[in-house]
Amino acid sequence: MNEVPYPPPKKIIEAAQRGLSHLNRYAEPKELEWLQGLLADYSGVSKKHVVLSPGSNLLLREAIHGFSKGRKVITVSPSFLPTIQAAKQFATKLVTIRLSPPEFDLDPELVMDMLNEPSLMIIDNPNNPTGNILLDRKMVEAIVENTDILLVIDEAYYEFSKETFVGMVQDHPNLAITRTMDKAFSLAGARIGYLVAGEAFLDAFSSLYAILPRSSLYAAIEALNNPDYMRDNVTLVIKERERLRKSLNKLGVHVYPSSTNFLLIKTKILDIAKRFKDIGVLISDLSSQLSPGFIRVSIGTREENDVFIAGYTKILEACT
Amino acid sequence: MKKIIGLVVNPVAGMGGSVGLKGTDGKMYKKALELGAKPGTPLRTKDVLSHIKNKDRITLLVASGKMGEEYVKDSGIPFAVIGTVGEETSAEDTKKIAGEMLTDGIEMLVFVGGDGTARDICDAIGLRIPTVAVPAGVKVFSSVFTVSARAAAEMVDAFVKSTDVTEEEVLDIDEEAFRGGRLASKLYGYLLVPNTKRFLQAGKEASGMSKSSIENKKESASYIAEQMDKKTLYLLGPGTTLKAIADEIGIPKTLLGIDAVFAKKLVGTDLNEKGILNLFERYKRKKIIVTPIGGNGFIFGRGSKQFTPDVIKQVGKENIMVVGTRDKLSKLDCLRVDTGDLEVDRTLSGYTEATIGYKEGMMVKIKC
């Protein structure tokens, strides 16, 4: 599920506990506005552009539900599965763009050719599960220049990739960014997602007034007031990610470059996910989304990563 | 009630690989023996049997000697033996025994071998009962094969507990070309396999997307049938995905051939190039609907040679529709063409929108 393996600092857990002591009450509007303001500052936008939600997947679903009538939904394949599922459920028509190995790039010419009718385009950047950056500023500018197109960029892994288009939202009404505190902030259990939305999206989302649980709300506020631990998390995860990549390369395993907290791996052992499961290691089998042999591995603690490397070595030995 | 499951093992499958040969078809078996090749299928067969969990719910009907009997004795599964085989086994033995098993009432057939064995099983039983294809050959390119012996055992267990079935492709690999380093494959036929994808995958990535390929084919077929224009001639290529479209319209379909449809009525069956070109004289607007071959992604040039460069040129790239299941398309890096005319291949290259579900398309690159 690509969570960060490190729990949040004690102060954040204490903040969540304070929230729990008010379980009989809904969160106060001013508390929600406080979080909204902190997220606006963190993102460098004004508060009115920020929409809160219990999880960014719900925002993506809401965007598809609200904007796919009379519009084609365009996304990439492979991609974040809840996006594809929601599009299949609500969209007038869904067209996915196949990302192919070895680069898993998004062809800018193809994208521009496809924007010949009103469309809602949803791109995860970096992409999950390839870990690849798909968009650059030039491509985003070219897409949003066409006002018949609504573009939603899912930046769930922004803190790891450091690539963002959030600064363009205030000048481009047809652009929106979804983000989450689930990953880099170690708050997956709190489910804090948010949308930084251009004007064209704001009306539709004005009715989405998410009353977040106080425990999640207080934890998120504390995290944004003292975000240094998140930066440490990111540094540690990236260091471990690269260590794991090099170790796997030494074993002759093909690992793709990643801008996230997970690695995409191509192996010749087609039932490797099952073999790992048998030794107590859960990894993501991507054989339904990519050609057989592709797996996605979340970066764990140093010890967990060592268990993975040792497991891989054993499996390789058993297969040769 | 116990399920009766047949087991046929090709004892020479895979022997060529260990000694650098690219198969054991024909005289290559003797050459493999001379080079000191050892059979690999006994271990593979025992591996499958050892992983079956519902041993008390099945009875095996096995071929005699090294085509089955030798590997089941210690498996803990009750069995009966059928037929006799000599010292040297052949494709004819496989076909004959599989046919006899079918007559004796097996409900599913497990076979161990490669693409050649799959073709023999295809000839013998066709789509009459489901199969589990255990890969043990040098060439295992057909999508009918499971990914491992364990996966094969899971399929058997799933079948015992009851599961739906789906058709998977059997490919005909040109062994001479393969030895020359070239993969020349074409569609040979189909076998039924238990639709156990959901048992073989785990975790969030697979959640909610495990619609069976049969349902997925129906979805795509229904969408294509809705889009079919009454003033256009449609040429339906080979494959079960195209058969699903024919089923949707309510007409018969030649599984491995090309049929023509106009105004939802069959106007040509199992057409060759001449038959197609004759139809073009009567019908101005025309479209071709094809599905890629699983595993290698060919839409033209393998298994549908009737779509010649001349036919394709007359139809035009913009009138070629590609349809396939989400699962099949997702596993392909790209689509491929090899019509024999480089200019036509180049014209076909680039992106195309393949239908992969109801109102669902995927932009995929065609390469030559």
C-alpha cells in the first residue's frame, strides 16, 4: 500500500489522542479551516483553493463523478486503480493511454492529439506503479491551454518526487491537484487528502464539506506545524530505496528508476509474488496491469528491506 | 462426488532445451538423446500433484508408463490407467490417449508439455472440456500455459471447487525458424482453462478488477455491436473475442477464420483473400475488426494471413478496429504487424484505440 514504515513522532500521536477524547463531538468549522489554511501555506496557494477530504482517492472519485458527464475521461494504464474503477463506473467513455516499458513515458504528441473533444484528464505524477514522472511544465501548459479540457494531476508522492504543478492552479482554472498526507507524513491511518483546485472545479467541490475526525485533524495540524520529521522520513526512504535498488541490481534484477517510495521490478520468476507471500513478505503483483513478471515493492525499514533482499536471493537460488 | 481428471505427460517435452536445441519435434528428440538430454517432465508432474490440496476430491485417469502412470504412484491421489504406450512416445500417442480419456468421461485434462503438446491436445479434445496446461517444453509461448506448477495445482483445486472457464490461445511455433533465432508463431486454436486469475493474484492491485475475461469479452462485444453501422461491411478476424461479437449479433463465427458481416447478417464465411476482395466489389464501406494474439501482440501477419497487404490497403488504417480483453491488452507492451509488405506495416504503425470494455478504450502503439 506504499505507506512509510516509520510511525509519526510522539507529539503527533498525542495530538491524535487529544482528538479521541472528543469522540462524541464533530470537528469545529474553525478547526477545519485551520487545517485548510496550513495546507494552503504548505502548498503556496490561497486558502480558497484547498478542499479537504478523508483520503485523496475520494477527491479523484468526486472529480470523475462531477465532471465526466458529456466528457471523455482520459487516464494512463497502468495507474492508481481506484481512479480507473471510478472512471469505469461514471464516465461517458474511458480511454486509457498504455504506458509501455522500458521508459513508461507519456507521448506528448499522442496526448495533444487526443484532446479534440471535451475531456477530463487524470494523470498520476509520479505514476503508480511505475514510479515514473510523466508530465513536465511544457506538457501541462499545453494541456490546460485548451479550456475544453479539465486536468487533474494526482501528486500523492510529491514529497518524494519534489515535482509539482500546484503553483499553476491559481492562473489556470481548469487545473486541479490532489495530494495526501498518507505517505510522506506517516499519516496513512488518519486519511487526510486535499485538493488544490482551479476555479473551474471549485463550484462542484463547494458542496463537499468533509467533516474530518478530530483525531485525524489534530494529528494533521500538529504535523504541518512541525514538518521536519516528514523531511527526515523522505530522506531516509530515498536512501533506503537507492540501497535496495543497488542490492537488487547486484543480484541481476531489473529495477526501474523511481521518484516515489516504491520500486518497480521486472523478474523472470512469474509467480514471485506468491513465493514471497509463502515466506511472509507481501508485495504487489502487477501481472494484471503489466506483462507477467512485473512487481511493485514498497520501501520498508532497513531491516524489512534486508528481509526482502534475503528472500529474493533465496528465491533466485531455488529457481536456478 | 469426485471429479475425474485426466493426466497426460509428454515425457520428452523440454529435453531439447537443456542441450541447446529449440524443441523436440520430429527427429530432434533423437538428437537430444544423443547429446545426453534428461527428461524434465517427471519432476514437474510430481510438483503439480504434490501441491494439489483437494486430493480426496479427485480421481485421476492417467496415461500408462512414462506418459503419466510413473509419476502418480506416490501422489496420494487414487488413479486408474488407460491405454498403452511403447518405449518411444509420439504426438499420436498424446492425441489418442486424450481422445480415449474424453470418451471415458474425464471432466478436465491436465497435460504437461510445451506448445507442441498443446496443439496435440487441441486436436484431440478442442473446447469440449477444460484443461490445465503445465509448462515443461522448450517452447511455451501459448497463453494456455500456467505460470508455474503451483499455479497449475491451484487451477485444479479451483476446478474441484467449481469455477467458470475461459478460452486461451494455443500457438503454432515454427520450430525451424525458432532454431534460427526467429519467433514465427501463429494462432493454432483454443483450449478451455479454469478462469482462476483471482486465485493467482493478491493484494490491492487486483481488487475490483477481477472481472472474468468472458464477461469482459461480452462487454466489448456488446459495445462493438452497438457501434456497427448498417451500411458498412465488417470483416471479423479469428479468435474468441471476435466470436463474442458474432454471438452478440446472433450469427455463427468461424473461430480461426475470417467471416464477413453486413447489416448484422453473415455475408461470407471462412474467407480467403479472393473471397474478401470479391466482397469489396459489392460493398463500398468496409472495416476490419481484429484481436491481438496473446503474448506477442500480432494483429496482422500471424494466424490471419487472409488479411493480405492488398486487403489492408483497400480497407485503410482508419477502418481497422482492434478489440481485446483488458487483461490481454495490459500484458502486451505493444501491438505488432508483419504483413509481408514493409510499406503497409509502416502505414499501420503508430497509436490505435483498442476497445477493451463497454465504452472503454486503450491507446496502444502498433510496431512493425
